[in-house]
Amino acid sequence: MSDTSSITRRTLFGYNAASALVLMTGFINTLLVPRLAIQSMGIEAYGHYVLLAGFAIIPTIADLGLMPSFTAAVGRLVAGGGGPAVARLRIKVLGVCISLAIVLALAVPLIGQSWGGFFQPIEATGVLLGGLANVSTLAAEILLVSTRVAGRIVPAALSKSAYFAANVASVSILASSQRLTAPALFACQLGSSIAYAALALLLLRGNSDRGGEAADVPTFRSLFPLALPEQIGRVQAALLPSIERSILNRFGGASFLASYDVALRLTLVVTALPGALSEPLLTLLAPRRGEENRAERKAIMSHAFQLSVVLTILMLTIVLWPGISLAGRYYGLARDPLFLLCVVMTSASAVNILTAPVSASLYAAGRRGAMLAKSCADGASALAGIAAGVCFGSARLAVVVRSTTVAAGALGLLVWFRFKGGQETEPGKPVE
């Protein structure tokens, strides 16, 4: 890329290294934890844990979809030299989101246990631990925004990799001592997430938020319009998994649900790519919205598209061959339905990866229309899968319908960006 400065080249190298590091450690965590759990607990007990985990993620709704708009706002403040405003904005977002997350983490197991005894006491404890773990992870992600925008993408990635490594290590210790249970799995996640938040706080102390000129702190009212697509997506991600897994458990049984979780974790090698690519990419684009930075933005976007295509092909190759056959032997699961689940879910996720540069560019430019449509389409696909599963009494059909409609929504966004959105969103474009 001849039009890219040496600073940008170093930044892109850090972007590549951070994305690869998070993906690699996340992949190890994804592969090892279910194997250790299935060997120690049995497939039926692990399937039950998967069901409880669907309820434990409900507190993640508390980020209110603010992360992309918060990141974009921090980028604009940093570019304008408004360091003190960054710190005040972070405290505001952290206080609101974490307070709501704690309330939800406490309320979900309490309501589940009191309403008809949906949770047994030990199950409610596990859901509580899992909910608090997600609260700590959310706090860490909010704290790391300033670190990433400041250009310290690799240290931020190292902290997330340490989170994955700590989780694997704690699960391995409990599995070796035959003490692994569903609440213990949630406890391992909680301990790792607390360490993650502590590392994020340490990295934050190395940032330069105190310098610079005074600037107005963006209000929540100014953040929410851009956050609406993420808010819809967050609501779906927090509420729909518990419904989906209940449907799959009802029509496919706990063993099918365990196979679904393993397929989901294998597919996570692919589905984790959009987040691993778009989060640091947004931190690169947000401070570079001026006309004088047009060449750098184009170089960054071109690089991101190339990287997403290469990683898509690589991850598809790993998961579809020989990943599926090895996974069956590795986890002791039957090839059917694991093969069908992996092929359908991974293929849909591969299309979705290519939307990562698009979403980062749109969020950095303050444009939400296309992303709002994409979020609504994702929610509709989940509801369509649930409806198909209930109407036909088929867990497999539920997965197939959801995956195909997710792929269709991602393809629609790519087509729109190619012919309507342009290769790059223009700076100063008002929120749609």
C-alpha cells in the first residue's frame, strides 16, 4: 500500500497481531473447555450447563448497545485533544451500564427460582455467577476502549488473551480433580473475568486522558441514535439464546443441545472474526474522520477487506476440513447431527465475516441506517428459526432456518455497501 504512511503500517501490523492473538487464544478456550467439561460431567450434564448459560448472558444487555458509538465518541475526543472529556464520558458510561448489569445479574436467578421453581438453588447460583462474570467482562471492555483508541491495541489484546488462558487453566484444574460442575464452570468464568477487568484497569492508567483541552462530554442522548442497531442486537443476543436453547432441548434433547454447543464453539472460530476485526478497526477509523486522512482511511479499509477474505477462507478450511471429523472424536459426539450443524452454521458465519469492515466504517462515520436493518434482520432470523422449530417440532430445522436467513441478511448489507454505501463513508455524514 504505497499511500500508507509508516505510522499506519505499524498500526495495521498491530491490528493484524491483535486480531490473530485474540482469535488464537479464543479458539483454544473454545476447544478445550467443552472437552474437559464433557469428559468430567458427561454429555447430559454439559447440555444442561449450556441451557443455563443462555440465561447467564442476559445481563450483557446492559451495555445498551453503546460500545460502537462510545468508541466513535472517544476517537473524536482524542483527535480533538479532549482528554479530560474522555475520562468523564467513560465514568458516565461505566456507571450506568455496570449498575444495570448488576441488577440484571441478581434478578435473573432470583426470578427464575421464585417463578415456579424454574431454577433449583444450585442452578440459580450458577446463573448468578455466570451473570456476574458477564458484568466483569463488560466493565473490562468499556475500560479498554480508551486503550485501543490510544493505539495500544496489542496490550488490549494481550489482556483478553489472558482472560481466555485463565479460564482454560482454572477449568483444567477442576477437571483434573473431578470437581467440575455447572456452577464451577461459571465460577471459573467469573474469576477469569475479574482478572480481565483488573488488567484493563491497569492498562487504563497508562493512557493520557488527563492532558489536552477541555471539551464537552457527549450526552447519552447523542450516543443513543448511533447505538440503536447495537441495542437491538444486544437485546437479541441476551434474550433469544435462552429461548432458542429451550426449544432445541425440547425437540432435540440434551445430547442434541450439547452437539449444538460444540458446533457453535467450532463455528466461533469463524463467528468471532467480525468482532475481532471490527472493534480494533473502529478504533483506527474513528480518530481519522477528517478530509486530510482520506488516504489513510482508504488504505485501512482496503487492508481490512483483504484480511477478512483471507481469514474467512482460512477458518472455513480449518472448521470444515478436518475440523468436523476431528471434533466428533475429540468430544466423543456422533457425526450426526454434528456434521449438519457445523456445515450450516459455519457457512452462514463465513458470509457474516465480510460485513466487519462495513460495520466499522459505518459506525465511525456516524451512519446507522444499514446497520439497523441488519440488526432487525438478524432478530427476524432468530425468530424464524424458533417458529420453524416449534411449528414442525424439529430442532434441526430451527438451526437451518436461522443460519440461512442470517446469511441472507449479511449478503444484503454487502450488496448495499457495494452499490449504494460506497467503498468508504464520507466524514461528517449525519446520522441516518
